[in-house]
Amino acid sequence: MAEGDLTKPTAAATGLLISSGEVSSDEILEAWIERAAGDDLNAYLWRATGEQAQNGVEGSGSGPLAGVPVAIKDIFCTQGVPTTAASKILQGYLPPYDATAVSRLAKAGMPMLGKMNMDEFAMGSSNENSAYGPALNPWDRGRVPGGSSGGSAAAVAGGLAPWALGTDTGGSIRQPAALCGIVGLKPTYGSISRYGMIAFASSLDQCGPITRDVTDAALLLGVLEGRDEMDSTSVGISGGISSPSASDLSGLVFGVPVGLLGEGVEPGVRAVFDATLDRISSLGGKIEEIDLPHAGHGISAYYVLAPAEASTNLSRYDGVRYGSRAPSSGLVDMYEQTRSAGFGPEVKRRIMLGTYALSSGYYDAYYGRAQRVRTMIVRDFESAFADVDFVVTPTSPSVAFRLGEKTEDPWTMYLNDLFTVPMSLAGIPAISIPAGLAPPAGGGPDLPVGFQIAAPAFREQKLLEAAFALESAIGFDGSPARIP
Amino acid sequence: MSQGASSGGGTAGATADGYEAVIGLEIHVQLSTETKMFCGCRLSFGDEPNIHTCPICLGHPGVLPVPNRRAIEFGLLIAAALDCEVAPRSIFHRKNYFYPDNPKAYQISQFDIPLASDGRLNEVRIHRAHLEEDAAKMIHVGTSGRIQGSDASLVDFNRAGTPLVEIVTEPDLRSGAQVREWGQLLRATIKQLGVSDVNMEEGSLRCDANVSIRPVGSSELGTKTEMKNMNSFRYLERGVEAEIERQKQLLSAGGRVVQETLHFDPSSGELHSLRSKEESHDYRYLPEPDLVPLAPTPEMLEAAAESLPELPAARASRYRDELGIPEAAAQLLSFETEWADFFEGVLAHDEGVEPRVVANWVTGEFAAELRRQGDQELSRSKVSADSLGSLISMVAVGRISHASGKSVLESMVAEGADPRQVVEEQGLEQISDSGELEKIVKSAIEANPGPAEQVRSGNQKAIGALVGAVMKETRGRADGGEVNRLLKKHLDL
Ligand SMILES: [Zn+2]
């Protein structure tokens, strides 16, 4: 088989090629390493050599995924391999241990291709907050891939990696997947261990797959999910995950939160969304209008809660034990110089926001209130799921925007997460699948539009089945070859 | 055995000059679990620095805490011993502050819903008891010994993450002496539970005192100062007394007490203000998102209640009420577990001897002899409970005199001698044959006509000289009462 062809199949298909003996895992790895070496999207922050990629990998050639390489967002600790969370403050940091998710992939026989670009400490929706420059959208290199898992999504969409591990705090898997025309799944909070995943907002952070199709997402989730004794908040998914096979949606009810969709959705995105609803109906699914009365406050609550947790999570970067330490005189000066030089502006903004929200005298007005909003959103979903099987929205209000277009106005940037944040606050699983193409608001070639489906907690299998049936009906080609 | 624990506390608070002291304590107890609070590193004391560390207790990126089940069980044991209410779901919080001994820049502690609250130990109410993790140990190189002005500061993370229980009392103590006594009771109680080494010098038990004064009869609290890090309850007593005195003089002179943290220097007796900025710290408490609420199962609560041993306070009342031992000796024995165990060993030797008598021997002659011979620790003494028991028995049945008993005790403490052997070898057995003793009494009267005449003419005190003569002749082997009786008989009294 010619080299170019080896990177063409999906991850699942690649696994079959290897296990059937048609190609060797070494050939596959070599092909992908060569693809990664040609990274013209600034997707990789670190690329493995063949030997490094195999480090710690077990059972090569035995399991169904053995030998299928994977790209890892640079937020996961990888033993002895640079891990920066795209921050200068962790420049040169070599973790002494592997994240649980990473070692689960290695145990399944999957080599690590490299560490992927992202927004610094996962704070951002465009990958422009990386200390190492933004990753680029393969559909239009003048546009953002989304964020924070921008490097992971760009690499999978651009054919630089077969699939990738991302993390999602308020939409960081789903939104870049949507903007790059691929599949991104944020599982239920607690289904995959967070151990070794550099914390941004601990009560929201969840890792998940970024893949070309729903089948790959199911396979990767199956490897990752499970209780981990190193993470007290992890529970796993009972029954595990199997490959989805549904071909219709009969008997299933899809709720559309009409109140939430009112404002700010680009017409092209809206059109793709409406066409997808029609397709659901044609597959036997039922569309119902629902109300999530508090979901509109999700962004406000999220931008109190997440920075509050981040402000304490990021306090450990003090120059004492690891990472960078700025020249200084005395202890307080060391803290100030190190943190001033090490963190980028968005991270600083959120640390200050979060510190303020937790200050005595303000705690209840901000953090306490945001927690109450979060509880209301949880209840909104609970009552919605009493009537419907799924809640559906566009993943993002817009298609990929131009680099620099939103960097001057944080609030406009935050609104990108309008449809993804409520599910994060509720801790429920949600998937984004590519649903079609639409012209950007300012004109230009068509770009991918994501369709988001959310399900009750731990109903990943049901969610994947529905996504699989819909994906087959839409027939969107997620392969890099599709990109003009 | 500590001196002076018998000087009944709790009453010395109201002072002659119209002020009373109000004192509350905060006690940190390092739990003696095998491993740390939130990771698998071993606990140690005095090992080479930074060998018991891992990514978790060093606060590396991405790590998560997992609570130590044993530490929770120990916490529940302490809660049961202090008669506390256990919260059905207590919450861990992050207490945020920057310091090199605090690797995550937050300490995982408990805040608004602690493990246990509303307890009591004797006369002092317990406000709360909660679980948390210890900080690393800092060593400041240079002359100052503090971080300011030191040449360098070194951090030893072996201690980081050691499980702690912090116990906070209500402000129910009234004097330095009471602080010492109650502190010793608390230490004995925790030691009895076997959950901590409670060694103040090594820092496995640390006690801070909040001190204020107010006019007698007032129910309002005055401004308090905090006294930190005293490494013995005796020093804490002195420090608290010094601070009470300082505050009284300040208020009497029309001044005001300023809220501050103080250090008492036991060698100079002086109080120093630790001008740390800590007073103004905003710890920005946040419910720890990495941990689920701590909800002890009914089985865990039952196990804690069932494994409670007899605690020092209960032991003291049993000694007093059932064994008829005076309050002071009862406390002295039971507040130090090894003394209480030793006492019960002595008691078991001969059930015929009154417990009160045994207690007197143990806390009196025996404790004094240990002190006299080089301040020996009970645990290192050569005297077994059984041999002391047999000595006391011999005295009690009149086989040897009390005076002989004391001299035998001397050689027991010195060389671990067997008391029966000493009595035999030195011929100390009392003259039980009253015919023989009568002969000696008669010759003593004849040999001392002067004192004999004085006694006959009504000077009772003069009989001492005659008793002395008899004792000298018998080398202390005579029973004092019997000698008195015979002397009076032959002097026709
Ligand atoms: Zn450790």
C-alpha cells in the first residue's frame, strides 16, 4: 500500500488493517510520523520519534486498536515528555508521571504521535491564547480551529493525526470539532479519570475523543472510560461502550431549546441546523420544542465558577518546585516575577476574575450565586429529559472566524460557548458531529457547521447510537481529502 | 510523672484585681497513619529530606488527592473520644495562600462543615475537630532563623501532606495552670486512642492558645492575642500566665490589647510579637472540587465507638469513685496512660491491699524515688509492677516497717533488686514476737531515765526519744504503733 493511503482510513479501519496483518503497526506509525512532520497548521507542540512514540506502549498488535497512533492535547502529563499546557510557565517541564488517560491508551497499544497545541491552560475558544502561537484551521488557514483543543482538532481534520485526545471544560472539545468539521465527544463528568490532566476548572474538566467519525469516538471512549482509584470523582460508565450500529431514530424525541437559540446564531449555521432537524424527522425521530429557562445564564455562571476554580488550580505555578522561575529578589518578588512573566493575558484575566469572586465579602454574591444558577441548569435538564431523549443545538453560533477577529473583545469570544457551556455545567454528555457547510457571515468559502446532541448523564451509548444514525444519514465526509 | 498536676485547676481564673482570663486552644494532632493524607507516601520523622515525596504531595500539575481511609477512621475515633457530633457529610475546602511550604498553594482542610463538632472533654467544650493536611518543613539558613533576612530557605516535603486533626475548643479555660492540666488530659486521651505520637517537641502535637481578659462578671469577650507553637504544656502555661499579666497591666493602665500573634521565649520569659501579615490573609476558601463529601457509614461510626478504650477522664473518675483514691492521685495516675497501666499492674499483685495505699506508694514514694535517682522515665525504670506490688504487700501486712520499705525501694530503683531478697539478706523483717520487743522497750526505758521521767510527768513529746532508741536497737524492724503501745504500757500511762 502506498504511504499516502496508510493515513487515509479512520482509526477503527486502521486498527482492522493492523489486526488482519495487512499492514504492520510500524508501517502505520511511520506513515503518521511523516504526516505529523509535515505539520503546517502549528498543531503540534512536540512530535515523537518512532522510539518515543512507542514508550510505555503495551500489547502491540494484540487489541483492536493496537498500533493506531494517537495525538495528545498538551494538557495531559506524559512522563519525561515536555508538557506545557501551552504556557510559558511550564516551559521545560518534564512530568514524572503519566496521566491515567494516557497510560490507558498506551496499555491499549496506541503509540503517542505528539503533544498538541491548545489555548493556554485550556482557556480560550480559538487557540489564539497559546504561548506558542495559534493552530490554524485546515479549511482556511486564515481562520481559527476553535479551542481550547484547537491543535488536536486541526490535526485530525487536517490529516496530521488519525484521532486525538482533547479536554472540554465549557466546550473545548465540541466547539473546535465543529469548526474543523469532525466529531468531538464530551462524556459525562466522572466517566474518565482526570488524574494527570492539568486542571483548569476541576468541577467541569472532562477529557474525551476528537475523531473523524462517531465510530472512532465510541472506540476511544471505550478505552478511556472507567473508574480510577487515583481520581475520587471518577465512576466510569456502567456497561462500557460498544461500537454504535443504529440506522434510524424511530421512537426517539429530540428537544430543541428554542429560547436559547434566539440570538446571535449566524443564518448559515441556522439553516444547517434546521436541515438537520428535518433529517432527524425523516429518520423517524420526533422534534419537540423545550424550555431550558436558566441555560441562557450559563455563560455568566460559567465565567464565575471556572475562573474561581482556575485561580486556585493555577496557584501552584510559583517557581518553587518546577517550571520556569524568573530572576528575582526575595520570595514575594519571585512569585510576582515568575507569574507575571509565565502567564499570558487571558490566564491572568481569569485568575484575577476568580480571585475576586472568591474574596471574602464577595464569595456569596459571585461564587455562591453562580453555584445556584448551576443547580437550576441541572434541574432544567432533568425536567427536559423527563419528556425528551436528547437536547439538540448548533454546537457553535458561528462557523470558524478569522484569526484576530475576536481577540479584542473577551465577551464576544466567550459567547462562542453559549450552546456548549450548559451541558458542561450540568455534567452531562454531549457530542458534536459535522452537519454540513455554511458560508461565514463576512463572506468566503463554505465552512463546517457542527450539530450538538446532549443526553442524560452516563447515557453515552444511547447518544452514540443516535449520533451514528444521523451521521450516516448526513453523509458528511470527515476525511482530510474533503477539504478544498 | 508531671509535677503539680494535682493543683486543681479551673478556679484560679478570677483574679484579685477584678479581671478574669478567657482562653481557647487550637490543637493540631499529627495522625500516626502509615501513609500521608492524600497520597501513598510513608510518614516519617527525622529521615533524610525529600525522600518521602511523590507528584501528589509535591503539588505537580494534574495530580488529584485521594483521602486516606485510616486517617478518617482516626478522626472518627478522636471525635468519639471528645464526645462530638459527626457530620453526616463533611466537606473538604481549599485554603489558599502562597508559601513555599504549601506546594499546591492551597491546603486541603475543612471549613464550614467539619468532620466533628459540639463535643466536650471534662470541663472544656470542643467547638470542632476537622481533618486536614500538614505543610512541608522550612529550614532557613542564616543568622535570623526566619525567612526574612535568611541567606536561603530549604524545604523538606517529607512532612507535606501528613494527616492532621485540628481540635478547636470553646474559650472555656481560665488560667495557665488549667491550660496545662487540660492540655495534658487531651494529650493523654489522644495517646490512649493510639492515633498519634503526641510528642510536642517533635511537633506531632502542637498547641496554640487564644488569650483575652475581661472584668469578672462580664460575658463579653475582650480582644484576644494568639500564642503560637509552644513545645510543651509547661511552657504554654508560663506563656499564657505572662500574657494574662501583660494584658492586665495594659488594661489597668488604660491601654488597649491589640490583636496579634505572640511568641513566648521560655528562657527569657519574654513575649515577642510575630509581626506576620497573616492576620490580614484572605484564604478564599473554596469547596474542594477534587473530593466528594466525606460521609462516614454507620459501620465506620460504630467501629469507632466500639474501639474506644477507657479514656483518662473516665479512668480518673473510676479511681476516685470505685477505688476511693483521692482526686489528685487519681488524676495524676490516669492522665498518663503508662502510669495508670503500671498502677493497675501493682494493684493486681495483691488484692488485699487497699487501692488508696497502692496509689500513695506509686504516686508518692515510688515517683519521688525515680525523680531522685536521675529523673528516670517510668518506661525505663528497672522496677516492675509486680515487684513494687510485693514490696507494698510486705509493708501492708506488717512484715517490714514503712521505713524499711522505703530503703528497699531505693535499691529496687537503683539496681532492680528483688524486694523479698533484699528484706531477707538485710534481715529487715519486723520483730513480730512481742516478747522480744517488750524486752527491748524495757531496756530502752532503763537506758533513758531522763526522757522516761519527762513522759511520766506529762510531757508526751518526750516519748519520741524513747521510740528512737527502740528503732535504733531494732534497726527499724519494729512496728511503730506497737512500740508506742508497749512504751506507754511500761511507763504506766
Ligand atoms: Zn506523596
